[in-house]
Amino acid sequence: MDYVTSPICKTPLEEAISQADHAQKNLFKEMEQHKRDWIERYKIYQTIHYDVSHVRDNVGRVLEGKELLKLEKPKYEPLALPSPKE
């Protein structure tokens, strides 16, 4: 029992626990940053899709002799991401 309670055993275990906690916190930070990046990129793709579709539709309208449609602000669909299990 002396060995288990001694600094020779206790110190490395406490260090390992501390490092594991630190690594877990870093992992969650990284996951959140990735999520923010993915949401931003997803909005960019939606904007590109909306703009290109708008141009395509208006070219079709011009060819049909119709009036052009005004460009409105796109409505972003939320990006469905799973929540981390804790």
C-alpha cells in the first residue's frame, strides 16, 4: 500500500489524468472549430448555388422575352451536424 500512495506511483497517475483531461478539452475545441468552418463553407456553397441558379433563371427569362427577376437575399438552410456525445 505504501507504493500505491507514494509519489512514485501517485505522481505519474495524476500527470496522466491531467494530460487526458487536457487532450479531451483540446479535442472539443478542435471539433467546435471544424463545425464553425463547415457551417461557413456550407453557407458559401449555398450562396454560390443561389447566385448561379438566379443567373440561369434570368437567362431563361430573357430568352423567353420575360422580365428579369430581382436578386433577393438567399435563405440559408441549416447544416445538419451530429452533436458530440458526452
